[in-house]
Amino acid sequence: MSALTFLKYQYWFFGSCINEKLCDKIIEAGETEMSEMTKRGENTTATTYGYKEEKGDKDIKILDKTYEDLKKDGISPNDVTVRKTNIAWLSGSSGHQWLFDLIVPYINEANKKTGWNFDISASESAQFTKYDPGGYYGWHADGNPETYKKYIEGISPKMKDPYGEERPVPPYVKDDIMVGKYRKISMTLNLTDPKEYDGGDLKFDFGPHWEGNRYHLCEEIRPRGSMIVFPSSLYHQVTPVTRGTRYSLVIWFLGKPFK
């Protein structure tokens, strides 16, 4: 459940605010980076905290179920995979500053118009995400209750992921601008014409005490180039894609702890 249920607006959207040429440009940039990652021997499979991404057909998948659904089916939430997507990272330092110049004004506008007025002072790299048929991301929140800590080689903890790559153990990070901050605002941009895929719906969970419908199907993001901005503590999911491919771009905006 969101820790910010007192807010007047749980999310803000901009319908078809990014034109088709720019959507195509972002997809081309993401696919190019995925190809370069593959050439470098890097895995494009999206990992999760605790490495609960899908790794094989025999995995028990959360799909669009809640933990309550799993328990009713006699399945422990610890035994399920929560994600099946491929990703690439696009950053200003890798030649994609234009992306942030494009997106940040919308974030500032949403932060002001909703009345959140969150203190944000940094962002993470943009995550280009590809949902092929069968791709999904179960219920989760983007925010972490711990602030990011500076990763120091040889001192800070690290571990190998399921693909043999060594990574810092969260919340340790190498980027100084992230240290002492955590995710406050999340942004999702839909890059794909809804006629090109089925499923892949963004849904929000406003919590059991929310007045009205707890689970909200976010249809506002379906038109290509539409953007959703929401607090990173808000639980959400992307339902399984059943036909075609869905592309999206996600960026998290950071700030120091709430006071």
C-alpha cells in the first residue's frame, strides 16, 4: 500500500505528449543499446531485488495475481517470479541527455500541479523496457525505504546475480549524485501504438482502505506517447502481454528523505 495515500492526486498523466517520431527515436536508441549489451556479453534480462525475475518455463509466475490470490491458491509469494522483461539503460553520459531534457519539464509540471512539491534533485538512468509476448511485471513499488549508499570497491558488499555478473548489493550505488537519496517520483512513457499489442496494462493498487476501486486500470497511458507520473511508493503492475511487443521508458527521480 502506498505510504502517501493522503495525497489528493495519486498520479498525473499527459496524454500523447510525445510525438511518434520521438517514440520511434527512443525505441531505436533502446534497441541499439540492447544490441550493444549483447555484443559485450551482458545480459539484457531485467533483474529484480532478490533476483525474482523469470528464468525458465518451469518457474511459478505471479503474472497479474496479488499475494492474496497466491495464498488462496496455496502458493507462497517467496516461490514465484515477479518479472519477465528485457531492458537497456540510457543515460546522459552515454549520449542520451536529450531524453532527460525532454522528460524533466513534464515531471516538474506534474510535481507542481498535483501539489506534491516533492524535493527532487537527481534522477537515475532511463530504463528502456521491452515486453515480448508473455512479458509482465507483477505487483511492486519502485521506492526503497533506505537511501542509496556509496559503493566502495573492496569494502561495500556485492553479489553475483543469476547470470554470473557481480553487482553491488542494494542500496549501494556507484553514482555519487544518488547517494543519500531515494526514489520519490516514477515516470512511465508508453512508446507503442495500442493496436500493436494486447495485454500489457498498467494497473495501480491504491490500498485496501482507498475509497472507490482499489485496483485502477490506467487506460490514460494506452495512447502512444502518453506519460504517467506517480509517487514511487505506489504499488503497480504491468499485466502479461498476450500479443505483440510493448515498449516503455521508465525514469525514477530522487530526493533526500521526507522531513
